[in-house]
Amino acid sequence: MSIGRKFGIVIKGLIFSYAVTGVLLAILAFLVFKFQLAESITDIAIVAIYVIVTFLGAFIIGKRVKEQKFLWGFLLGLLYILIISIVAIVIGQAFHVVSTANLTTAALCIGGGLLGGMLS
């Protein structure tokens, strides 16, 4: 399988991951509205959603790529958090690349992608 085809599979995995993210964040928004969840719980839930969807996306692409799955899972996790970071910057949200929370979230997303690729 060519590199271009594998990268196309990663793009499809990213689209899947973002679609699932949208659904899960909508459910979280409803839960926050309905139960007045604390901000700390909401922040943890958002990071958990990021990790779950990168794992699922990498698991799916690992099944399709079938070689060096961990590498493609790593790429999915990296692109996922990179795109989220770029969007945060573009919409003007305060974003500090070297903050502990952002670095931890990035590491967890990349780790979720790596694990999903390895376990596929």
C-alpha cells in the first residue's frame, strides 16, 4: 500500500474522530446544562473524549493499514491535537503551547493514537 493511500486512511480516521468528538461533546454539553456539572469535571470529560476518539480513530486506521500501525496511530493523535490547537488559536481562545494542561492533553491524545494503532 502506498504512503498516499495510507495518509488518506489517516484523514478518514481524523474525520471519524472529529465526528465522534462532536457527538460526545454535544452529549457532554447537555449533561452540563442538565446537571450543572463543575468546570473541573467538564475539563476532565473533554480530555477523556479526546483520548477515546483518538484511540478509536487509530484503532480503525490500524485495521486498514496493517503495517506500522503504531506510527499511523501516532500521526492521527498528533494531527488531531494539532488541528484542535490551530482552531483554538484562530478563534482567538487564550492558548499557551507550553502550559502543563496543553502539553498533557497533547501527550494523552498522541498516546491514545499510539495505543489504538498498536492494539488494532
